[in-house]
Amino acid sequence: MLERQIFSDLLTASVMHFVVLREKRMSGYGLRLLKAFEQWARNRKAMEIGFGITGGFKADAVCGFARNSG
């Protein structure tokens, strides 16, 4: 999603839902999805890109994926 900052006209892009099928994990699909999202956000002039981690997921694995994707 794309939204404006509360006290400015700057845009923030956020991932609302990100899923890679279990049988496709560790094959580069997740990284390609994330890179496509980053390009989508850049094309819309987002000043910040981010995603959060919700319950039920392995936070350490997701954080590692995010760190390694940049």
C-alpha cells in the first residue's frame, strides 16, 4: 500500500501481505517479489519502504531475509 505521512506530503510504501508458496521457497521467488515491490514504490516516489512482521511467523527468518535482500 501507499500512504501519505501524517504531517507531510511524503509517501510511505508498506507491504500488507507477502507469501511465497512453501514449495517455491528458497528458489529466489521471495527476493524477486520484494524487488518488484521496491521498484513499484520507487516509481511512485515513496520516500520510505517497509514491512512489518505479524504473529505466527518466524521473525528471525523474516528479518534475515529482509537484511539479505538489500
